[in-house]
Amino acid sequence: MTIKVALAGAGAFGIKHLDGIKNIDGVEVVSLISRDLEKTREVADKYGIPHVTTDLADSLAIKEVDAVILCTPTQMHAAQTRACLEAGKHVQVEIPLCDVLKEGQDVLALQQQTGKVAMVGHTRRFNPSHQYVHNKIQAGEFNIQQMDVQTYFFRRTNMNALGQPRSWTDHLLWHHAAHTVDLFAYQAGSPIVKANAIQGPIHKDLGIAMDMSIQLQAANGAICTLSLSFNNDGPLGTFFRYIGDTATYIARYDDLVQSHSKGAEEAVDVSQVAVSMNGIELQDREFFAAIREGREPNSSIAQVMPCYEVLHQLEQQLNG
């Protein structure tokens, strides 16, 4: 059976999903939704997608569509996920599920009612570098004592990952911190019981904090220190240092090294961890496998909801 997919959002991330899906058998993208019809047509022609529209409802009305992938602005995620579930479609929504906790909780309640597969794009769970560390933890060979994470961008104007102006404002807490808050609890294998945050000045035009610092502690005692910035003038991206009881690992994108006390870094081969080195493709493979097998996916809405509860607590602290 071919899984027929509608994809919403033909921007930087939507294209990453389209590139990943090309490598997955038995899946066909049949509808593409984005706000600029001309640009959407261009992308659809390139990937051989027959149907284009600017309205998600048009795609949800297509009977043959089994599943939807949402790569749309954060503020639309919860409502669009609900719309997909209400239309009887499986859904994968890019991170974050929501930027208001109550909206995320409502989506979870609806998912549990419909029984449809619903997952959130917490890509770090799928990146081979982090999977390698996860496998070591699962095997009892490594336990996290501390994670030290830096999420750094240079984004003083409202641009997307392709350097194009974007129509919405990104957010350090609800989007970028969500990756690490979820990954820390997932890798520690223990829920977060303490969380603190402080933020720098609010940007006069964007109306958001451009710098933030977050501390976390899991129930098992492991700690995490997360630094985030939109002011950092390179290098860009997120860098993870796993300090454990038996080793220290540093993950930079999909590269993983083991760090030694004399300052040497030894490359770790993660090419055999999964069938691809592409975290987005692996995320999509999990989504489609869960649909075929009728099971809960890794990174399901239920599994990531504790992350959003922590983000909500942190937001209240910052606003207090």
C-alpha cells in the first residue's frame, strides 16, 4: 500500500522533507500547500506533486490523502494538527507542537480520541550522532552526568534557514530550546524535575529576547546547561557536549567525536547507526513505519508533551 501524503509549507524545512521522502519506498506526496501559489507550483513541479493549493482544507478534503506533514509557522501548528486529526489523517508536525501549553494539551486529547498516528519533529531523537549516544545509554555503557548545549544563530532580522525574509517570528524558548529540553529528558531516561531560565534584553523590533540561558535537572540527578542566542556571529547551529560517567562526546550536527582529557578529539563513525545520515528522513521513516504498523511513533505527541510542560514553566518564570 502506498501512503499518500500532503505536505504543508514549501519553505526550507518542507524541502528537507521532500528530499527525505524521495528515499522512502511506498510513499507518495500528492498535495503541496503553501501561501504563495506561484512558488508552491515551482516546488511541486520539481518534485512531481500533482496538486497545489494555498489552503490546507483543500488537501484535507482529498479522500486519498492518508497523512499530512506540517512545516508551517509555529503559531499555526496546534490548530493545523487538530484540523488534520479531525479530518481523519495521520499527522507529523514540525517542532514545536505549540507555543501555548493548553493548545498542545488539546491536540493530545484529540489524538487519543482519534487514535491516529501523531508525532512532532523532534529531530534530535533521530540524528545518528544522538542515536549513537542513546544506544550506549540503553546498553548500560554510558550515563549522562551533564549535557552542555549551545544553540547559536545570527538572526537580528527575520530570516529563514535559506536567508529569505519570513512572515513570522521565530522563538528561542518555544522552538529552539524545545529540541534540547526534549533531548535531555530522552537521553537521561528520566523526567525533568527542576528548570530555571533567564533572558537577555528584548529586541526593539522583533519583540523577543535574543539571548537566553536555561538550567535543567532530571529526576536521576543529571543536569543540563543550555545557552541560546540569535546574536552570535558564528559558528552557527547547535553543539552538544555529553559528559558521562565513562566518556565525553561532542555532537556537531551529524558529526560525533569522543573528547579525551589531553585535548584530542577522536571521530566516532555513526554511518552505520541507521539507514540514513539524514535526521529528517529518519524522522519521516519512523512516521510512515508507525502508520503501517499501527503503533505509537518515537516522538509521539504523548512522548513530547512533558517538554512543553517544562517550556511553559520556563515562560512563566521569564514573564514573572
